[in-house]
Amino acid sequence: MSKIRCIIVEDEPLAVKVLCDYISQVPFLELQVTCKDAIAATEYLRHQPTDLIFLDIHLPKLKGMDFLRTLMHPPAVIITTAYHQYAVDGFNMNVTDYLLKPFDFERFLIAVNKVKSLDSGQQKPNESGETKDFIFLNMERKRVKILFSEIVYIESQKEYVRIVTTQGEYVSKMSTHQMEALLPANLFRRIHRSYIISISRIESYTADMVELKGVSLPIGRGHRGVLENL
């Protein structure tokens, strides 16, 4: 399999160092260049194609989101920022993932695996032109099919996740990060380190709480703002 070519657009040296280190540990990633601002990135992209941009929000000269809007055919984008309030803008612009600094290697790997799955066609339409609308999960020695449309929310239970659906509840041995990587970002939102919810199942919400099918779930402090402008 060909490698995913990526660039870093980041003006903080420590953040660049962390990203470079993480990228070097992932065999399917190939770092092309690091850019301190969006102007340098724009110039590079005029001559060199890339598959993935790690993009900071607060950049000199031209802000990250403004830079993203200038791209006619943007590659996959993973936002890296210390400011959670920009998550909504990111998802509205179809970024692949949103990493809130400081993030660990496991969270980074989840994000780049999303790009890999898109690159390999796992989230693309199949041969009949239909978009994949389900996942299979390991449960008690068998693979169980779960439709995205039936999921209400997912709850972390240590090394397991509980998937609450309109048809019943299921438990599978995996982390919420792993589960999040399998879900389409336009249909689901992580609202708490322990909860991922289906956008279509939201009945009401505040800055601190979401109600789905009569259940109230908390919104974590680091995730406030992700439900704005729905």
C-alpha cells in the first residue's frame, strides 16, 4: 500500500516536534514538509500534491480555517489546536478529525487511521454506488451487524464500549477511540471522554447536557461547542 503523504502547518516548534515524532512512528505516513504559516503551505501545495494536512488554527499571516477555505480541492485535514470552540467550524468543513492539544499518540493514531480508512475506500461508496451504513463488531465470539441509523449513543465501560441502539444494547471489547474511528464524523459527535452520540437522535441540548431518547448525557468541558450550529 502506498504511503499517505502529509505536511504540517504549525508555528509552535514544540508542537511540530511532537507531530514529527508521532508521524515517524506510523509506517504508512510520509512527512513531506513542515510549514510555519499558511502562506508557505500554499506555495508548497502549488507544486507538490499531498494527501493529508495537519493544520493548526492560530497561525501568523493567515488563520488555519481561512487557509482551508482557499483550497479548491483540499486533501484530508486533521485540525490540531488548543481551542475546542473551533471544532464546529472544522466538522462543517468536513475535516477528518480534530485533535485538541495536548493529545497523546493513541489519539493521534485514531485520527490518522481515519484518513487511512478513507484512503483505502472503507468509507467510500461500494461498487453498487451505495454508501456503507453499518459496522460489524465482535461480540461473544461472533460478528454483529449494527446500522449507523439505529445507534443512539456509545458509552465507555473501561476496556469495553456499550452501544445503545433502538433495537437493544450491545457490548464489545474496544475503546471509545477505536469505536469513534469506525463511525462517520458527519453522523456522530464525541461529547465527553466517555460518550459518543448520534446527531440524529438528539432531542435537545444545553452547553452542559444532551438529551437523547429520554436519556441525559453530560458534555465534557473539553467538548463544549461541538454541537453548536447543528
